[in-house]
Amino acid sequence: MNITLRIWRQQNHDDQGRMVSYGVDDISPDMSFLEMLDVLNEQLTLTGDDPVAFDHDCREGICGMCSLMINGLAHGPEALTATCQLHMRHFADGDVIDIEPWRSNAFPVIKDLIVDRSALDRIVQAGGYISAPTGSAPDANTTSVARKDADRAFDGAACISCGACVAACPNGSASLFLGAKITHLGSLPQGQPERDSRAVSMTAQHDAEGFGGCTQIGECTAVCPAGIPLDMISQLNHDVLSGLTQPGGQ
Amino acid sequence: MNDLYTLGEPLVDLKDPGGPIEDRWDKRRFEAKLVSPANRRRLSVIVIGTGLAGGSAAATLGEAGYHVKSFCYQDSPRRAHSIAAQGGINAAKDYRNDGDSIRRLFYDTIKGGDYRSRESNVYRLAQVSESIIDQAVAQGVPFAREYGGLLDTRSFGGVQVSRTFYARGQTGQQLLLGAYQALERQVQAGTVDLHTRHEMLDLIVIDGRARGVVIRDMITGEIETHLADAVVLASGGYGNAFYLSTNAMGCNATAIWRAHRKGALFANPCFTQIHPTCIPVSGTHQSKLTLMSESLRNDGRIWVPAKAGDDRDPREIPETERDYFLERMYPAFGNLVPRDVASRAAKNQCDAGHGVGPTGLGVYLDFVDAIGRLGRSVIESKYGNLFDMYRKITAEDPYQVPMRIYPAIHYTMGGLWVDYDLQSSIPGLFVIGEANFSDHGANRLGASALMQGLADGYFILPNTINDYLAANPLSPGIDTSHPEAVKAATAVRDRIEKLLAINGGRSVDSFHRELGSILWEHCGMERNAEGLEHAIGLIRGLKEQFWSNVRVTGHDEELNQALERAGRVADFFELAELMCIDALNRAESCGGHFRSESQTDEGEALRRDGEYAYVAAWEFTGLGTPPRLHKENLEFEYVELQQRSYK
């Protein structure tokens, strides 16, 4: 296949940035999308141009490092698929493909397609954990957990923190990310003692980072490669409300 | 002996406390010096890497009150490649009442490692395994559970007891998030300074002790020096020396290799693990390989066409014209033979022309019998996510057409040599997780990598590092202007300038790919002296070409991914040569390492305990001068050495 790419190039955070066209030829349908970009970068290197910078690591869809807006869709056209697991067989010979970074005030562009997502880590720092210092744990089977609760916790814990939900949201909200962590920890008995304060403090950090509020549009869940369901935002709202109204709450 | 290496003094682990094996860890912890809580905040520890080992260590040292500086090359500590581990984590809990015990996990691990690991270390690993599960559950790791609400376990990798805890097919992800969250809790508490997108490029050794690191800020390109009372490397394995592996693209050996060049011995570099159930290479564009959990071999049957070159649709090949080669060769274990045996058999079939798929480098893994016996829904519930992943990558439906699989590099058992305290041969430099060599011998059991990483990080290192810190704090007055720190930073800058100045005609990746194919061909799952000597010549030639003809675009003082890769590949060249030298020295077949000169009449691996029951620890003596081999003899008091047999 021969493909035309229009890629966002931005030298650094202060640069204005622009879309630049490139052609790549003889692309195999079995290539992954990122392998197609590897081919482009090999071409650029040999002609002395600066290769396109993009984030990627495991290329198995689990580390959450890859992050491309492909033809206006976060992670491209395939449902439940991170960019690194997208293959060129979903495109056709002669296609023109637009590739941009995640767009959000809370994710400043570092270079080309790479953005700074450290705001998500800071949300976790604000309470996205269960305080269990090493060595203090009781035997693992001391507390039983109903299987439905364990499954629900897992569904939230499956979030890969890629930030696609933010990129897709018209409000630039990270509520799905937040809801996933709140649901993960709040569904387990071990997570109950800090449940209310966690929801309140993580949400405060979310807002302080400049992410927008949720208006239940649902673009986030449509692009989420890990299939985090929208009702985890309801869980978030429930826990925040509870945290704000409980006696002794914040 | 030849001119490739020289022999040095034997090596002894002086920290192994001896005595009855059950009491050794207790004894060591009791004898180790402690640091009083009030003094801990004045002591600092650098931790490189934030995977299961590094993340759990940094969090635990922070909880203890030390001042921790944590570094990772990714944009978040949660992206370390531990996250990709699928199958599970072993622990000797014996919740199933099926005869498991610390003793049995110890025995299985020693045997699985083909008797090339230390009894003391492995016994401690089995002892600590139980606490890891407790710790993870307390953190909220959502392990699989029975309907009664208690933890579920399964049997894994042909082991006869059900001791593997799991979280769907994403156990590594969930355990890493537990460690990551504990780490972020300490960042919030102010005990851990976190530096993401920062890569270690050298170790700073002052007066014979590890006292700091040289780090490149991957966004600005700035070269920084950081000093501390001790340094911990948790930077993972070196599987990416092979270019194609199941490692993440960024996994590299630079941290451990730079430490090796500064004096840390490198143990058993040729011990690498090849995993039989990976998705085959589809073409020259391939950038990495994807593993599918070997649990698939519980129900899938592996076969090739009996006639070489038979390229019919597999569904049209009748039973009588198929060769279920593992079932034929190993009737007792069949498709469940260990990883190395299954991998080598598959490669031999392909080499003999029976391989399938567009490249001929693949064998079938067929579920048609299992679907017929158990029904599609059972197979779907067991392996649904793996089948989906396979379909995404290959566009073939494994419910209809047999999967194609091929072996790939997955894990490296070798790594920096450490003593019982996990301290390297440089005082003050500790090495944990896959980066060290300590527990898996010549082959690692399934579901044991997660166990070792977390054992080291949560429980072992935090107890042994005190002993060092109590007696050896950094002298007051030493800061980043110390000549050794300045020298190390200058060397890093010079090397970067050199790489950028070559401006040759080939990309970094093209060199890496070629290096990988040399290693795979000659230092992969089957090796011999002739091939290894040939490979050493090829690697040296290619390394020279690299330093004269590589093209690294861009500048130093910016985000520059080509420059990052160039430095890593330059180190892989040097490590690759040592891997071949180590493989050449070890003229026996053991674990994942098959030497064609050392086999039984039936073509099976022949271990040679009389000559090679030792850890090969290599000393760097300078570029272009032969490395020096130090042997640490392995003594076995508690297990009896046996040849493995799966017939």
C-alpha cells in the first residue's frame, strides 16, 4: 500500500507546530501502525531529516505509552484497541491519514506527537492507593471478597492510563480515568477506610490540573482501549458526594 | 582456554550466613546492622527503574524513612515492562491443600533452573513468596477469586501443584499498579523524588563505592549527576540485545552494562530464556514480538505437516499427514514439556522444512480437539483475550484456523552478579529483579519472574541495604563537584557528541536488527563453539561499522529518540560479545542453553555437573582486552542433582 501521512510536527513546547505531509510506500497490511511510522522514520533518517517523535513502549496494548490521534479518533478506528495494536490492514492503498498528538490543556505537547501526561500521575499521588505499608498485611485469605466485587474492581483496574479519554472528551475531562481508579479501590473491602477521602482529594487534584468536568457525553468510553464503562463515572460522582456530605467529610 | 578470556580468582558469596537452610534468612536479618528511624531521612538511595522490583523497593525504602530518588525512562513509573506479564505469580501458600510447601517451591525452582542457582537464595525466595500475596491483596490487587470469595490459584507451566495466583491474563499489570500506587503514595509523602523520562547513562564510583549516577533528562538533554549513599539498579533484563523479543521497545542494558564497565561482575550472560508460544514474525518490518501465555499449551496441540514444504490450508491436511511432534517425542509430557524443550523442537521442525505460515518460521497450535471436547464457550472463557489478541495481530480466527506460533526471546536469567544481600561486586551497588542473576539458574519457571521482582523489592533489599547504609554513609563534603562525578559526566557527554558526529549512512535500527539476527542465529536456543566464534567476529566487525557509519540525527539538547537508541545499541554490542564468550565457555547443555556438542545419544540436553556447576561471573578489563572469568562454585546440600527427562 502507498499511504500519505499528514503529521503534526512541533520542535518543542514553545514552537507553534504545523501539519506536514509525507509519503510512505510499499506498506504491508500486516504492519502495525507504529511499524509503519518506523518505516517513515527510517526514510527520514536516511535523508537527514528529524524523525517523528512519538511515545510507545510495550507495543502489546498494555503499558499505555502510545497515544495518537488518528484521523481525529483517539487510538484510531478500531474499538478496544490501542494505537500499537492497530494494523495497517484497516487502511487502504492511497489513504491520507492525519496523525496528531492528544489535544488537552492538561497535556502540553513536548515534541511532535509526544505530550506530557504527568498530571495523571499527580492525580494518583493525591490518593489513588490503599495505604498498606510493606510488611503490615494480614494473610491474603483473611478477608474474602465477593467475586462480583473482585470482578468490578478488576474492570476499573484495567485502565492503562493512556489518556485517550481526555483526548476524546470535548471538555478535556479525565473523569473516566478517575472513575476507573475510584471504582477499582472502592469496590474492595481493603479500599473502604479511605474511600470517601480518596474520591474528594483525587477529584480536587483532577480539577487543579486543568481537566474539565464531565457532562456524560461518552466519547471517553467509546475510545477507551481497556473498555472502561461509563458507569464508573457514576461511581465517582457517588463517592465524591458521599465524601463531601459525610460527617467528618471534607 | 583461548585468547577470548582469562581465568581469575574463584568467587565466594561471603554474605550467605550458612547453617540450616530454613534459618538462613532469619539469621542474616538478625546479624545485619539496622539504621535507627531518626537517622534514615539523612540517608539517600537512588533506585533506577520502576518495575516490580524498583517500584516496590523505592516505595518500601520510602516508607522506612529513607530519602529515595527514583528514575525511569518512561513517562510514568506505571509503564515499566513488568506490566506486560500475563500468566501469574507463584507462592507457596498451599491454599489448595495439594502438597505444596516452601520446600517444594524451592525444589521446583532449583530443578527448573537446571541446578545452576544458589540454594540459599532460592530457599529465601520461596519463604518470602507467601508475604508477597498478602502484601498485594492488602494494596487492592484484584486477584482472581472463587465464588466463595477466597483467592483462586491454578497450575502453571507443567507444575504439579496449583500455586499460581493470577488476575485474568494481566497479573503483571495488576501487581505493578499495586507497587506503583505504593510508590506514588511515598511521592506524596515526600520521601521519594520521582524523575520520569530520565535515563541512567553511567555509574559514579567514589573510593571504590557506588555513590551516584549520571542521568540524561530525555526532554531537555541535560546531563545531571545525582549522588546518594547507595545505588540500586532495577533496570530489567537485556533480551532486546536480540532486537526482536517480547520486551518493550525501550528495554535496555545500559544501566547494568555501564555498572559492569565500572567494576560490577556480570554473571551467566548467556542464560537467556526462549518462550515457545509467541506470534511468528510477519516480515522484515517487525519491531517486536508478542507473547501469548503458555497456558495455551494446556489445551492446544502442536503440530506441523509431516511432509516438508506442504503448504495446504491446515484444515485440509488429514490427521495421518500431520506430525504432533511433541506428543510423538515426549509421550509422558506431550505438549507440556518445558519451555526450552518445546522451543528447540519447534525450531528443529522449521529448520527441517516443516515450518508453516508465510515465512516458514512457525508451527501450528491447534484447538480443534479442545473445542470439540469442551465446547467453544469453555475455550472462550479460558483463552478469550489471547484469541482476540492473536486475531488482532494476524487477522486469523484461531477458533477456525490453528494458531501459528514460534519461539522468541522472553527473559534473561543472567545479569549482574550479587551476593546473598543482593549487593554487586561494587560495594554500595545493589541489583534487584531481572537485572541480577540470582534465583533462576539456567532457566526460569513460569510465574516466577513476578515473584522474584517483588521478593527483592518489598522484602529482601529493604532488609539487607540497612547493613550497608549503617556502616558506610557518604562522607560529608562530597558533592557533585567531586572529580569522579565530573569525570563520569564528561565521559557521558563525550560519548553523546561522538555518536552525533559520526553522521554515517545507516540508521541505528538497521544495526540493531543485524546484531539481533547474529545473536539469534548463533547464541540463541542452540549454540556450538564454531558458531559462537564466528558470531564474535561478526559482532566485532559490525560494532566497528556502527561507530564509523551510524547516523544519529538531531541534537543533544532536545528530546532525541534516535540518540537514546544509539546509546543503548552501542552497549548491546559490547554485551552481545560477552554473551557469546560466556556461551562458548559453557560447553554443556543446561536449562535454556543447548550446546550441540553436549547431548545424549537420543539428542537430549546433557548437563555436565563435574565441570560446570558454577556461576560464571565476568570481570570487565577494558575495551579490546579479554574479560576475566571468576567461578563461584554451586554446592547442593538439599537437592540431589538429576538429569531432566521428559520422555
